[in-house]
Amino acid sequence: MASPAAFTLETKALGVVLGGRPVLEGINFYWDGATRIAVLGANGAGKTVLLRALHGLVEPTTGSILWNGSPDRAPPQAMVFQRPVLLRRSAAANVEYALAVGGVARAERRTRARAALAGVGLADIAGRPARVMSGGEQQRVALARAWATEPRVLFLDEPTSSLDPAAASEVERVMGGIHGAGTALLFSTHHLGFARRAADEVLFIHAGRVTERTPADRFFDAPRSAQAAQFLEGELP
């Protein structure tokens, strides 16, 4: 897959209120996709809502989200959710369906789907029903489905949640391949070892606000904010 053009993403005083409760407040964030960013924070900090807002699934209550300086210039993007929703079809058919929805010509769908499934290590079982696969295999089908659409940006919400170490390692390997092929990655996780290995930077959120953004190694070795230090020590809920 060819490397897409560069982009910029900027949020200005981004806020989201859901059910009458502020979930995100005053988020100011700039990213050009050059670094892989892990969004960390305690449960309920707002990690998932931030990813959904950036991907356009949650409407900001205040502030703005600008892609390439405009709210209307978002690059091709995709999102992989914590619990992937797969169709009652084969792994290959799941990927091909996403391509069909995206307007890809029928002649291209099979080739692109097979290439994506090979990229995530599932070529040999592409014909197996997706819903009978293991949790790790299902997550890789979801990754293949997203990757096949050739996004410039890929958001991942807890991509290794509930996976055993071997399956999580496979997902981590796949993410490295996707990034290496030119797709920018921004992901949330509660697995600190995974974040340390897979991210270049950490965006730490506490109670809906960004309290720290720093290189990953520096974050884990010497967090700047008291909240981040407490989080790493396991003192935050």
C-alpha cells in the first residue's frame, strides 16, 4: 500500500458533554501523524470518547477539531473498536464488505482483502467464519478490515483488551506493520507494557483533561504530572 499524504490534526478547547456530564474539557492537541500516540488514563478518564470524537462519531459540545486546518478536510481514516463487530460471514467476506461500502470496485475487493488478511497473518484461514475465530483472530480481522480501506489515520480503542499475551503480541506486531506501511496510529490502552513498546508518545488524560503529553520513555520513567505518577503507581481508580 502506498504511503498517503501527510496531514495535521488540531483540537482547540475541545469539550464533550454526554448525558449532561462533561466527559472532555478544554482539550488542546496537535498531531501530524509522525509519532504513534498512546492515550492513557484511568477508567472513565475520557479516552474512548476522545478517539470517537476525533473520528467523527461523537459531536463536540464546545471547541473544534481541525484536519489540515479545516473541519472538512479529514484524511481517509478508520477505527478499530475494543469489541469488533463482525458479520456472520468469512473473514475475507467481512473485509470485502467494508471495501464494498467504501465504493471499491468489485474486481479489486478480493485482491485487497486477501492482501490485508495476509498482512495480519490470517491468509490461511481467510475462508473461516469470522465469528467462530478466537478473540485475537477476530481483532486481527478487524484490523485487516480497517487496513484494507487504506486509511491515512487509524484509531484503535483498547486493541489488546481481554487478549492473552500471545494474541496481544500478534496484534502489536500487526500494528507495527500497519504503521510501517505509512498509516498513522493513535490508540488507547490500559496495558502499560504494550503502550511503552508500541507508542512514541503518551497523551495522558485525567478527568477529561490532558495533563501530560510526553515521549513514551520519559512518561514511564519520569512522569511530569502528579496524576500520571499516581496512575503509574496504581493509585488512581
